[in-house]
Amino acid sequence: MPTVSIGMPTYNCERYIAQSLESLLAQTYTDFELVISDNASTDGTEDVCRKYAQLDSRIRYIRRTENIGGPGNFRYVFSQCSGKYHKWSTADDYWDTTFVAKSVAVLDADPGVVLCYPKTRLIDVSGNKLADYDDNLDLRDESPRVRFFELLDRIGLCNAHLGMIRRSAMLQTSLITAEHASDVYFLAVLALYGKFALLPEQLFFRRFHEQSSSWDRKNLEHQKKYYDPTGKTARGMHTWRKYRHLMGGAWGAPIGIGEKLGITRRLSRTFLWERRQLATELAALARSR
């Protein structure tokens, strides 16, 4: 069993995936498996992946016959991995060659850290720098409750879920689910299991382009194609789902009762603040039946 698993969920990334794979295969830390789950791509992604799989025995390529959506593919590729440490890696972004080594060193040195990730450089379609981005999510407080709300209060772009994570902690969560912002809720719940460590260098290069899931968050059709292209999953009730995810994660975590009650009190207050939106979602559900 390799120490590190890198799971790459991909869909129609022919233009970018070679650079992403090259950055991973060139890592200075070499004890890893790289599992690619192709979500029924319709471009040349398959050909590129199979070429690389033939060149490097660490790569395992899986082609799905049906597009199960972005979150579904994240969960699926995780299920196909086995490493002590897990890293999701998107096929249109790339990494500095030292990232895996530096993040593994942090996790090995401190069992209390469950996630290690670097600062981010935002790039355009051609790889040109747009900006350096600091997630400000170095969460080291001893209190799980404090880490939980620091994550929710501070997070902007959701980059940290692509860091190096302890698999044992991930298995205690719901992972990323088919609901808007579920990657944020996954991170909030994960913070209840341990600390987040931020590497102080720009080692992650995140590409913004029109096909990326985060390109236009207000475009409902764009988001639907990413989250649920088959239309099989019931949509709506996003605010209700958020509280179910966060509250359920808190009460299922191995933390003290005082921490759980503190989280419940604060979430209850925000639940009341959002009562109009909650009522609107209930009314919409009633009309649809």
C-alpha cells in the first residue's frame, strides 16, 4: 500500500490534463499511487490518460460509462484509493513538484494535523498569473468548535480540499456531496477531527476557465451540469441541506458535549437569521408536489 493516494476526478480536460499529470509525476516524493476517474469524457481525455498510464506504473486509469457529476466522481475516486494520506487533484490545475513531500512531512510530524495545503496562485487559461491567493485557513486552535467556525467565517475560494488529508479522518465524514458548497461543509466537518496546516508558499496553481465548476456560480444550468448532470438527484432545499450537513457532522464527530452544544447554539442562531430563505425553500418544495 502506498503512503499517498492521489485521486484525480476528470471530465473533458484534454487541454490541461497533461500539464497536471506531469506536475504530479515529477513530485520529489515518489511513494504514491495516482488514480484517474474519467467521468465519461467526450473529448480526447481518455487518450491522454491511457498514454500516461502506459508510461508510469503508479497510474491507474478508470473510465466511467456514465457521468455521475463532479461530487460523485470525487467520492468514487476516493473509494478506489487506499493510501494513508489522500489528495484529490483536479485535472485542469497543477502543482509545484515539492508539494507532496512538504505536506507529508507536516502530517508525519504532527498527528493532530488532518489537512496540509499550500498557498495558491490563480492562473488563466494559458497559465499566466492572475493573482496570489491566501486562503487564511491555518487552523491550529485546540478547540474543534473554534476551528469549525473559523473555517466557515474565513473561507473564500475552496482550495483546501485539494490538500493532503488523513484518510482515516475523511472516512468519518460525508465527503463532498451533491449539494452546492458541499466542499466547504466537508472542510468544516473535517476541522472537527484535527488541525489544518498551511504551507507558506504558492505551490498550487489553480486555473480559471469557462468549463471549470467555479467559473460562474450564479449560472444554475452550469452548476447543474457539474453537480447532477443526470437530473436523478432531487435539487433544492440547499439551506436545509447545509444545516443538516453541518449539524449532523458536529454531532457525529468525536468531540466533547460542550463543543457540540456550542456549535448547535451558534448554528441555531444563523438558522433563525435565514428563516425567510428556509421558508421559501419549503414553499417551493410544496408547490412542486
